[in-house]
Amino acid sequence: MRLFFAILFLLVPAGVSGQETIDLYAGKIPNSKPHALKETATFEGIVDTILRFVSHPTLTVFRAAQNTSGASVIVVPGGGYHAELITREGKRVAEAFNRKGITAFVLKYRLPNDQTMTDKTIGPLQDLQQAIKLIRENAARWHIAPDKIGVMGFSAGGHLAAGSGVHFDDTHIENKNGTSLRPDFLVLINPVISFTDSFGHIGSRDNLLGKDPGEQKIRYFSNEQHITAKTPPSILIHASDDTVVPVENSISFYQGLSGHKIPVALHIYAKGEHGLLQEPAFEEWFGRCIFWMQQIGVLN
């Protein structure tokens, strides 16, 4: 009996009241087509679980044991639009939010693939918009506030998160009730922001848009070019020695938000490379995110 409770304690971290995984769409997945691809999961030691060929999107709910603020965050893992680091940039971050009394939702979104989607360029954005809609319409079910729903994205997941913050009026899903698809705030960690040649992440661009997307699509998915006064408050975390996604991505988004007088914070670390794997410590940069959420009134 003692062994049972010890295992149960390890499976359910402190601060987590329960987990459940649900399908993102109740019926047919929009913009999908029949295919034979199989989702794969690669386990790389204790570092991460990496998903590839994702075509069936889901939402995993991590309910905080005590959520007095009503705040929640949709966590969007990165992976260059060809994979998803579902453990390190998903599950572990969700559990950290739970320890702060914040409910989290880990999004497993479709990865762009011509075999699985009619238009692969909008598939991931469709899934994030659907997640925002589903959570907002069912806020009472998870005991969260419908006006305190944020999106946190890492790397290419940051590109997707930022895209939801600038294209929320461009609806790519069925939304009969006219539910707002606008996140209430954004948390962007070493995000891909731009697809331009100057400082955009071309690998993510190629995976999402193809090798020859044309200027119109490049502009649409370069998020820094679509900031308005309605873009949500944001915090950006980056390292100046990031050679994968240049820090100019975060700087450009910060400048655009600041120019529109939108509450925004930018933290650039001297060292950290891409992913902040070695330094700074998780508690350091994650603590800055929590403090910023307090400053803008999301947390009590």
C-alpha cells in the first residue's frame, strides 16, 4: 500500500489536481485528408519526448490544485514545425505553472505536411485557435477565468503563439458563436517571430510554407508586421548568443508592441543559446514570467 501511494505521488506532481487529454475537435478535423502517416515518439533519455508526423491534435489539461486567480496558459512546444518537444517544452512547464496555482493546457498541434492537410500552412494556427475557443467556451468546466487565457510558445511554438496574437480576427476554424480567439497575454520563449530573409528562421519557414512560398505568405506569417493596438500584452525571453533563432526576432516584436503602447517586457540573457538548456536556470527565467503576469494583473 505504501508503494502504491509513493508511485501515485510521483505520477501526480505537487500542485496538480488532475490531468486529462481530450481531442481538439469533436468531429472531423478541418483541413485534413486521408493518409497513412503514423505519429512517432522518440525518447531521448531524460531530456525530452519528441513527436513527429502529428496529424491528430489534442489538448492535455493540467489543473492546478488551487487556482485562486483563474489564470490559465496554453503551452505550445517548439520543434521547427517538424517536431514537438512535448516533455521539456510541454508537460514540465505545465507542471511548473500548476505549482504556481495556474492551470495549464499542453497543445499537441498538427505538424505541417502535404500528405495530411489540404493547406499545411494554416493547420497549426487552426489548432491553436480551436484550443483558445474550446478553453474559453468551457472555462467553467476547468474553473478558470475566460478573460485570463494566455498562450506560451517556445521557438517555432513561439511563432505559432505570436501568430495567434496578431491574426485572431482572421478566423481559420468554425466559430458559430463568435467566441473571441484573441489570447489575453503571450509568453514567448526564444520565439521565431519573422519569416523574412534578414533575421527570420528559414528552417521553420520552409517546413510551414514550403521552399518557395512567395512574398505574400512570407509577409502574412512574419508576425512583427501585423502588430496593432489590439495585440495582447507580451513577455519575451531570449539569449543574445542564440545562433538558431536570432535575438532580433524578439527585439522586433518588442519594438512593435512598445510602439503601440502595449504592456511588454523583454529579457535578453548574455548566454543561454537556443532553448536555455544550460543557463539561465529554469527558475530564473520562469520566475520573470510569473512576476510579469503579476505586474499586468493576471495573477492576484
